[in-house]
Amino acid sequence: MAIEYLKRGKPEAERSQDDAKVRSIVEGTLKEIEARGDAAVRELSEKFDNYTPPSFRLSASDIEALMNQVSSRDMEDIKFAQQQVRKFAEAQRASMLDIEVETMPGVVLGHKNIPVQSVGCYVPGGKFPMVASAHMSVATASVAEVPRIIAATPPFKGAPNPAVIAAMHLGGAHEIYVLGGIQAVGAMALGTETIDPVHMLVGPGNAFVAEAKRQLFGKVGIDLFAGPTETMVIADETVDAEMCATDLLGQAEHGYNSPAVLVTNSRRLATETLAEIGRLLKILPTADTASKSWEDYGEVILCDTYDEMLAVADDIASEHVQVMTDRDDWFLEKMTCYGALFLGARTNVANGDKVIGTNHTLPTKKAGRYTGGLWVGKFLKTHSYQKVLTDEAAAEIGAYCSRLCMLEGFVGHAEQANVRVRRYGGGNVPYGEAAE
């Protein structure tokens, strides 16, 4: 392969050091929340958000007052976006069927899709109020018919953000808390004196939120590892540098550690995109953030062939992959590791982030190798069951079971089967012997 890096990001060793620091801070903070509950949560909120209201949970009248501050146009836009998210989630839910099948005479197997019983939805909002994240988690959980949906978001400039609260409420949240960061996900997962713990945590967040979810996994379920935003543009000469640079910086503005990668087979496009990024960073209002991300985490990778571009893309397994080539559907067919694909120049990652209807909570840090993003199915647990309807079936399957248990040395297991053979098949199987 002839793969050339025209720009590299921060070395992997330095990134690992950053991750180690985050892990240590999160571990200590979660121990504090577990030990001291509400007191620890209140101290953390004061320290990081300078926010200590009488109650972190919003009352019905609080929610109503905040929603009244949202303009009618903004409210209509929020409702439109939620309608798109719900439509797609409802179609996905309809594809998930309960099944029951008779695998042999008298033996019935099945599964049921049961909603997770309580979910904590984290909606980022300290730096930018992430209105759309409420649709992605809260509204999708609502489509899955989760009975208890709680949502938490940090204060924005010292107060609850009206648009985010409106989106949470319209999405179907049963409890809304104005809490951010580790203290929010920790409180929802571990529980405090005033917050009952949930069974599952979902939603994106910064490196600290993502690491907190990782450490809490096992005590509660999580949707996936959804940390700082990542974006990749796969492009050839069918598009220009302005389009590529805009798509890269549009995601780099999320935070100071948001990887943005251009993969191309055109040296001209690569060099022109680098120049265009330099131009845009002089005029972009969020350039302080985007330029730091681009400096430390931006990469431009030049390949010879489309097969090389595909191999590089699958190896990186980026969260968002914008494909703008003369063979977009070829990438759709061939790519195996990513969060979500955005195919063709007419669409873009911001569509998926905000309004088009696909979910924007997606795998990061190469997690796209083993999981997809948040969707209605993440809120559903597929549980199997079995029934044996006839004496003949009980005796027949029991005989097989007994012999297979003895093959492994599990005498007690075998006897569970043997008692059924004796009871329903008329067999006389002594204790501890396999049914013949």
C-alpha cells in the first residue's frame, strides 16, 4: 500500500496518557458519589458548573416556565426534528418481532422483546446546548416504551437551557435533572438519596462522561462508548476543498479533542483542503475550539486506490463517515467498521446530528468494530423462553439432555432430565445414570 500522511494528529502515546488521566479522575469521583450521594453531587455541581439550586430535579411548573421561553419557531423546529427521529425509530421497532416456533413436535421456543425498565439519558450542554441529543435518547426510549425515562443535562451559562428542557419534555422524559458531567451519570447509575438508580445509561458526552459510563458498565447497562466526536471525510475529485474543509471543521468545533480525518486519493484535493481549512479557521466563530482539535487530532491521509481508502477507513472506524466519491454505494456495500455513513455531497453529518432522523449517539474510539449506534433496539432486551407441550417430547428431549449432561460430568443436570424421562416417558432411569 502507498499511504501517505500529509498531516498527522497527536501521537497515540500522548492520547493514551490523556485517557489515563481521565480514568483516574473518574474513578475517584464515582467513589465519592457512591459514598456520599447527594452531598457529593452538590459539591461537584458547584465546583464544575457553579450551580447549586434547591433541587436539581425540575418540577412540572419549572418545565412549563422554561418551555414558555422557547420561541414558537424554535419549538416547531424541535417538534419537526423529533418527528423525524420517531418515524425512523418506529420503523426500526416494527422490524423487531417476537417469535415462537415449534422446533420439533411438542417443543416450543420463543423470544420476547421487553423494554429496559428504567433509563438515564445524558444530554450534553455545558459548552453547547445539545438540543438534538434529547431527541436521540429520550424520544427513542419513548418509542421503545421504557416505563421510566430520566434525563439529565448540565446548566448552560448558569441556568437550565429552555430549548433542551423542552426537547426532553416533548421527547417523553418522566424526570428531568439539571446536572452535568460525571456527577450526572454517576447519580443516575448509582442512585442518591433523591435519585433512584436506573438500569441503563445512554447518551454521548465528553471524555469524562464516556469514561464514567465505561466504569459504570456492569452495575448498569450502557448504550455504547460514545465519547468526543469523530469525523472522517472520504473524498475524491468529484468534490472540492471547500466541501471537505467545511465538513471536517463542522465536527472539529465540538471540543478540543475531536478527531477529524480526510482520506482521499487526490493529492490536489488534499493540499487544497489543508489550505481551505487554514482560511476557514480565520473566520469561523468557533475557531478557538476547532483549531485546537484540528491541530492535535486532524489528519490528512493520501491513498493511491479506492481499496486503500476503504482499508484505512475500516481501520480507523470513525464515528461519522462522510463519503463523497464517484462510488458512494460501493463504500456502503464494502465498509464494515464505522458509526454512521453519510453518503453523497447532498447530505452531511450535521443532518444526522440534528434532524434527518438517524440517531447521532454513535460509537467512538474504534467501538464501531463491534457495535452500531444507539437505536430503539438498544432499549429492548430480547429474552428467550421454552415450553414442552407433550409427554413424548419431554421424554425424547430429556433423553438427549441426560446423555449430553453425563458427557460433561454433570450428574445433577442429568437427573433434571432423567426425572422427566421417568415421569413422562415411562422410563426407569436410576439416579445418576443417563437415559438411553
